Amino acid sequence: MSSQPPVEALAWRHDGHRLEVELRQAPLNEIGTVLLAGLERLAAYLYAGASGARVVVIHSGQPGFCAGADLRELHAGLSTRHAWMPQRARNVLLRRAAGQFIDRVHAVFHALDQSPIPIVAAVHGVCFGGGFELALVCDRIVADKTARFCFPELRLGILPCFGGVPRLEREVGNAVVRDLLLTGRSLRATRAHALGVVAEVVPPGKALDAARSAADQIARFRPGTVAAAKRFIKPHPAARLARERALFLDLVLRPEVLAALDRFVADTSVRPYLPTSEAPGG
């Protein structure tokens, strides 16, 4: 696969001091190799100065912000790669490949998380799993009232692996993290705001406008001062991220996980990542 993502995956444009980044990967911005390559290109652009941009706004051109990791791509990799090999040897290679992918995600999410240019996320609709983890690398989350935040990974027998738990622990109390992770329930935007996950809640369809307004406020300050403030208030949870990675790799090749991925791929419903009888999440 080419290292350059197709234009549909991710695109950006300058609007004054703002760099506006649109996620375009149909159907719901699933994070696989294509969108990941786009995010890597974005991170490199930010660290090269982003042509003078003072703030970044990330938003989605799809019906939701991001449905999470590309589970169909994960399933294809785990079920077909090296299928001719003995199981033990195959598992070693699959674990290595999964680890290399996670390392790429961790690298680019770390780059965005610690970018000297602040990032504002405009969220609507589904913000699940890896999508929630992507939002959590941003410095400010603006959500419209359609937004839902969730860690559904336990339904597949795995844990989040893109850094979401350590970064959410950085924002809120551990009791909130435990509740979200262990129940798999989603948070509505208003509840996420009350817990401190979301900075601002706005009417449906207004998240991008509000994110632009917040970005304009941030851009009034000296870039060097903003970068220093961000370094001070946003510590990097390196040890917790390493532990998260190890736990995921311990779980991902278990038979029950592969069976759950089989069921996911076979599901023809519009949003198979949602349970059929989810309790309201606040």
C-alpha cells in the first residue's frame, strides 16, 4: 500500500491562523492503515511549522467523528496473514505485526498530543474506541448534542490500545474511567461535559463553528507561550501507555477475540459496534 493516503482519507486547508483538518475516511473514519498514514502526514506537517498556523481544528465530514479502529482490516490481518504456518509461529508473527501497527499509532498520537500547536476537536455523532482516543489527544473537545463517547473494546475481548485510558485518566478521576471501560456504555455530550471530558456542548451541527471560535481565541496569544503552557499542563503518560500496549497484545490473539471479530465482520447492520440493548450512558 502506498505511504501516501488517498485524498478521501484526510484533508486540510488554511483559514487565516487556523489549520482545518477534515477526516474523510468513509464510512465513519475508521482508523486503519490509510487514515493512519494521513495522520502521520499531518503530524509531520505540524512539526515542520504548518506554514505558520497557530491552531488546528479537527472535524469530520462523515456522519460521526470516528467509529474507532478499522476492525475489518484487523480481522483480515489476523485471519488470513501467514495462514499456512503452524499456529505458534503464526502467532509470533501476528503479535509482531500488531505491535508494529500499535507503535505507529502511539507515535502519531503522541506527536499530536504533544504538538506545540494546540488542537481543537469538533465532535458530532459517534466518537467510539479509537475515535475517542483520537479526540483525547486534542487540547479541547467541542461536542454537539448528538455526540456519544464510548470505549466498547471489552465487547470484543480486548482493551483500548491507542492510548485512550491513560489519557482519559489524565483528564478525569479513575472511577469515571473504570465505569466507561467496564460497562462499555456511551456518554452523551452533556454527561461528558459534566465529567470534564468535553469543554463545550453546542446544538446539533454547531460543533465546527464553536471549535473555530475557540481556536480564534487561542490564536490571540503568543505561540511560544501557548506551547510552553501546553507542555506544562499536558504530561505524557509513557509508563501507562506501555502497559496498555502490552495488555492489548496479550489479549488480541485469543480465540474468543477472533470469534468476536468474526461476528463483527459478519454483522450487516448499519452500526454493528453498538449493542442491541445498551443502557443509556448519562
